[in-house]
Amino acid sequence: MRVLVVHRYYWPDKPPCAGIMRLIAKHLAADGHDVDVLTSQPSYRESSRQNRRQRVEQLDTVSVTRLSLPTEAGSSVWRVVNALHLGFQTLLRSVFKKYDLVIVATVPPVLGGFFSALAAKITRARFIYYCMDLHPEIGCISGDFANPMLFRVLQVFDDWACRQSMPVLVLSEDMRNTLRQRPRGGEYCIEVMNNFALPFEHALTESAGLQMDKKNVRLRLIYAGNMGRFQSLGTLLDAMGRLAYRKDIELVMMGEGVAKPELVAQQKKTNANVLFFDYQPVEVAKVAIQNADIGVVALIPGMYRYAYPSKTMGYLEQGRPILAMVETESELVMRMVEEGYGFSVPIGDPEALAELLVRLAEDSFWKGPMSQSAFAAFEKYFSAPVVLAKWSQLVGQP
């Protein structure tokens, strides 16, 4: 089939979804499909723009067309302008090239799905809407779409796109249930297809700036990912502040995000045993996870209904158990408990978290068995071969 994959960011751009979409497109091409990708020049961060690529290039036997779109950091206006530009280009390409299948993920949110669904409708192509998170619901929580009129308009757009999709792909049963609760959600064709951990591209390397002495550390936690509005990280720093006297309990925070300055300031007030590092390449981040004892997953209340944190797969790939600050009724926690690879703590309870960390530091009985369970769960649910095989089956369906 002739397949068009649309996504705002694509390898070598920096977000994990850029690498995930590359491997999906590459895999479909290996299956014998003729795959085109419509994306942008690297622009996730301002520094990414230094890695400019040819406008049209063959990458992994996939034809990649890159638009020149401005960096969107901190600018809602440019996000809309870029989404419209990408959307119109999707329409034009679809009309002229007559694709059999159009696949789009939720970046850009709502408008990316709407224009791709419209392109597929006009050209009578099959449409797959890959919802890595759910919009406009998340935008309502963040405040981006807090205006009731704007939210309603965007929901109408996204509802129409979802009804065109065969199928809508979501990352969890929780996300499927959320879509079903929409006024016309019962009409959606929905399947669950989670992400996978990005495999190694280069040999694992340890940055000199990340070399950490573990001789005097009995429990090392790591949080590797976005430090933003949807993660309940203040509670984590509060718990570490209560344990500032325990230098054998250490937290590594790796990544960027709008909440990072506040978290750094919180650490300085309590002198908590917390190390902050900037965004690191995948190969460096994997080594840091290997050097930790447990990985932290944290979400604000209710967020599990709209997204599934990809850092979960990154921890499990390295055989690291999970400390989940997520509701116990979530699929993430229920699977973790069922498969035996982690611990759950109440959201917003730093005292309970601090008590758990002391117990984990005092008795390491859990490390070996939970590490084995983490590896097993990764191979069962989140490895690239397992998930990509599902993509082959999905796209190969008539």
C-alpha cells in the first residue's frame, strides 16, 4: 500500500515520539509498503535547528519530506500556525499522491488528526489516528483549552476525526474508556496499542557529568523525563526533603520542563539529596537508569485517563522496578502489581512516600525478584518487536 505518516517531529528530532514514529515507518516499509513521511525540520528545541536535513530525503527506505516550521516553545500562536501549515500540506499531498492509508499521531493535537482525517475522507483512503494522548481533554486540564467555547469546537473536530478512524489507537484501556465517554464515543472503532522503548542505536555511554558514586547509596531513585505540568513531582521533592538526613537515599532527576526551576528551588530549601541533570541522549539516559534501583512515574490526579507515560517502558527495558505515584485503579498500577514489578504510593502524600523509601533502603529483598519481573514485563508488553508485529497485523488488515 501507499502509506502517508504525518507527525510534527521525526528523527533526528529529540522527543521520544520522533524516534517511535521513525521505527514504525521503517517497519512498515520493510513489510513492503511504500511509505512517505510528512514532518518538519528538527525544531523541538532551538538547539535542534542546528541539525537541519534535506527537504526531501530517503531515510531507512522511507521518503521523508520536511517543512520549515518555527520552534513552538512558549508560543501558542506558532503552534496553531504550524498545525495549519502541516494540515494543508497533508491535504495537498494526499490529493496528488492518492495514498491508501494515512497515519497521524497526536502532534499537533486535534488539528493534525482533523486534517489527516479530512485528507483520507477526500481521497477515500483508510485513516489511523494514533492517540498517544487525548486532546482536547489534556488541554483543558493544562489550561490551554480552558475556554469552554474553544474546548467544544476542538472536541467537535476531534470527535469527527475519531469517527473516521479505522481504528483509533490508544495506549491503554483507561484511554479507551475516556473516549467511550464522549457523547458519540460509542461509535468509535478503538484498539489499544501501547508504545515501545526505543532500542539502542549506539553503544551505551556514560557522560562524564553523570558519573555517580554509588558506594554510599543504598537506594537510588531516578526520574527520567519531562518535568512539566502533568507530573506530580513536588510531592517527590517534598518526600526527599523529609529524608535530607538520609544521604544513602538519592534521587536523580534527568530532563527538562516548565516545572524544573521550581523543583530546583525546592531542593535548595531543604538540601535534599537530589541531583539534577539536563536532557541526555538516549544512550546516556539508559546507563543512568541502569545505575539506579527504581524508576519513578508520577502523574497529577486523573491524568492516567488521558495518557500513558512512556518512561515506564524505558525503566522496564533496563530491568528497573517502578515507583508509581498514580491512582491504584489505573491500568499502569494494576498491571504493575499483577506482574510484580513495582510499588504504588498515594498521590500527594509525601509522608507515605518517605516511609516507603526508608523501607526500601533498609531491606533490599525486592530488588532481584522485581528486576526479573520488570525484564519479563518489558519483553511481554513493550519491546519493539512485539509492538511492531502488531502494527504489521493492523496495517495489513483489509
